Amino acid sequence: MPQITVAFAVCVAFIILIAGCEGENLSDTKSNIKKSRLIAVENIQLKKEVAKQKELLDKCLREKKALQEKPQEEGESLIKFLFEENLRLDKENKSLKVQVQRLETRVQRLEKELEELRKRRTPPDQPQPL
């Protein structure tokens, strides 16, 4: 009988040990499931954050490109404006030169007329004023 009691005690101890390990395994499994869910939620949040950061980066790159092109466009429009202004001023300059030439010719003609009028008014024996 003592051997049966010992065998029975060993069996009970073995059953308790197995039941305790399974309880631990169930607890570990529940803990692992919680961890997995937390990791999944964190991964989703990180993916959203990465998407936002990528969107911001794309926006910055577009703005950078626009800013780089803007001075070039402004430079080209400035060159075009200066070229057109130069053409306009050149045309105006030529026109003014023609007007100056006409006025010089007119002044010379009027000076000659004035000289002739003086000669007519001044008697031949008096010196002509300068």
C-alpha cells in the first residue's frame, strides 16, 4: 500500500505539473496574441506615418523644382523684355536722328535766309553785323 500511495502521489504530482505547464502555455499564448495585435497596430500607424512623410517629401520636391524653374523663367522673360526694349529704343533713336538731321537742315536754311535778309536790309557801305 505505501507503494500505491507513492505511485498515486507521483501521478497526482505529474498531473499537476502538466496542468501548470499548460496554463503557462495558455498564458504565454494570450500574451503573444496581445503582443502581435499591438505590433500590428503599431505597424499600421507606422505605415500611415511613412505615407504622410512620403507625401510631404513629394510636396517639398515639387516646390523645390518650381523654385528652381522660376528664376530661369523670370530670367528668360527679363531677357525677352530687354531685347524688345532695346529694339524699341533703337527704332526711336533712328527716328530721333532723322528728326535731328531735318532740324539741322532747317536751321541751316533759316540761317541762310536770315543772312540774305540782313544783306538786303544793310546798305552796301555799312559793315555787316556778325
